[in-house]
Amino acid sequence: MKYRFLFSLLTIVFFFSCDNNSNEIIPETKPTVFTPTKWTKGNGTIEDPYQIEIPEHLVYLSKIINEVNPKTPETEIFLHKNFKIMNDIDLNNILFIPIGKNRELRFMANLDGNFKKILNLKIKNTDEHDPTGLFGCISEKAYVKNLSIVNGSIEGVNFVGGFAGEANAIIENCSFEGTITAKNYVGGIAGYGFATITNCSFNGSIQAEGNVGGIIGDCYGTTGRIEKCFNKGTIKGISTVGGIVGYKSDCVVQECYNIGTITASSQIAGGIIGWGTGGNDLTVRNYTRNCYNKGEILTQKYAAGIIGRQYKGEVYNSYNTGKISNILEEYNNPIANGHYYVFNEIDNCYYSISTILLGPKIGPIRGISKEHNYLLTTSFVNDLNNNILPNAWKQDKIPNINGGLPILHWQ
């Protein structure tokens, strides 16, 4: 009887042990390196693009472009060719070399992200001359669109951006979430160039030194255009820091907003633009219009809700409710600073008097002050639209995404 009981007990233990082992979840083993593998589908046309399906395909694209000899016609091996990402790509925080790692080996093709994600992108570049991002340098003959980078980590020196270190191209419908650390010409989407950037966003943190922006660090030239972009991240630098653009010369910025905190430890910080200037051709309109800022602005000198410091420019139909710290030394303004500079025009711009804390030394106040409650009204939306069709502004109703303050028509 005793032996029969013992045998039954051992049988039960063995049964449950086997059952538990059969349901045990074995952790997925992630790769520590990706072997470059050429794609097998597509011929590079718009109708039948090369298909990027796995991380190895993206690594191959980087390898093949970066190994081209710039002294031969092969530099333009993918000129006007088309690529399309077919699945979310997890790069597993394995060090990735930017596609088109320098100006001689630029990316000259087109990439459609197909509304997919690149996850866990990690880049480290210590060369102060080479641009850094998913793409190092994108030429004016290229575009990148419909792509998100999630949990990205980018470290570089100069000309650093989430998607491109230097971009003289079109970047559209792209977003970056993660961290960027660098020195100069640094942006959440692009570091530097005369890019057209539309419907793009940044959310995360940027730590840099000079010419730092939530979307682009330095945008120049009359063909540069930043539209319908926003920043939710924390942007920190030493000088010339903006929620959207760090430094701009001649390029247009419109229908953008910032809600992140903008800090320049030395000077020049703006909710939308750090420092804006016009070029030698004064017939070209250098304007910023239909923008708003809710983010706090922190710096010692030249702080403003829209443009920290401006030379030969125009600001239209914009508003600021972001706080400007009262510990600042001088030249603070609710809209823009033009102190000691040729300032063409500020027209139809507003700020909430209840949320602006100005330091003791200020330049001429620019903009129209309004009580915060007025900013929540339909009348204020009409003020911003300024009888211009189509209307850029609309009232923030359900789901009340902006606390009742006016939002842009595309939000």
C-alpha cells in the first residue's frame, strides 16, 4: 500500500512537471549583428520599388551606398531609384552606419516608408565633418516620406538629425521619437540644409550646443520650407535654440507649433525659431506665419515666444502663451526680438499677458496682449485668420487637444 501511494505521488509530480515545461515561454533571441542582404523584390521604379522587408536589407542599402567610389559614375548608382519599406524594421540597438555617410556619398534616391516604423535605431559618429542621422546626407534629387523612427538614439558631432544630418531634399510625413546628442547644427528631423520639411514631428530630447531646433538646426535659402511641423520634445543648447528651427536664413516657416521646453544656457531662444535672418536679396520675403508656442523659454538673453532674435524678417498671424522666465537678463519679448536690428514687420500677433513673465530689461514690446480667457473664444480665432482664405486657424473643440486655445487647420 505504501509503495503504491508513493508511485502515485511521483506520477502526479512528473505529470505537472512535464505540463509546466511544455508551456514554458522561451525568450526570443535577438541578433547581435545583421548581415547585409540584398533585397529580392522590385526593380526600383515608382510602380515596382525595391522592397525593404527586413533589417538586413536596410543594412545592405547603407553598405552599398557607402562603399561606392565617388570618383566613378557609380556614385549615382541609385539616382532617381525608388525604395519602399514593407514591414516595421527592428534594428535592435545594433550600431547602424548612416546611409550616405558623407557629402561625396549622398543618398540620391527616394524612400517611401509606407507608414512603417524603424525601431531601436542606434548611431554613434565621432567624425566632426560627416553628417549623422538615419541618412547622413540626402541630395536635392531625393525624398524621404511616410516613416517613423521610434526609440532612436543618435550621437554625433556636427550636422546631426533624426532622419538626416544634411538634407537638401524633401522630407514628408516623418516622425522621430528618442534622444539626440551632438554639438552644432542639430535637429529632430534634420541638422542642416535647404530642405522642404512637411508634416513632421519630434518627441524626445535633444542636447547640443549651437543652432539647435526641434525640427531642423539650420535652414537656409529661399527654397527652404518648414510647414505643418511640431515639437513636443525638450530642446537644450548653449546658443540659438528654437522649438522648430534653430537658425533660419530666408526660408519660410509656417503652420508650425511647439509645446516643448526650449533652453539656451547662454543666449537666443525662441518657441518657434531661435535666430531668424534675411539674406542679401531683400526682394525675397523671409517670413514666419500662422505659428503658436506653448512651451517655456529659458535663456539669459534674447528670449521670445516666437523668434528669439530676428533680422530682416516678418511675423504674421501667430500667438504665444509660453512662459518666459523672469530670471532673464535682457531683451525678452512675448513675440520676437528685433532690438538693434532691422525688423521688417510684426503683424496680427498676440500673447497672453497672464502667462508671460518679462525680465527687467526688455526691448520694445511686439505683439498684442490679451487676457487668457479671450484666447479661448471664436473671436480670437477670427482675429488670427485675419480674413485670409483658406483659414489657417480653427477653434479647439472636442477632443479639446489644446486646452481650448486655437489650433491649426491640419491638427
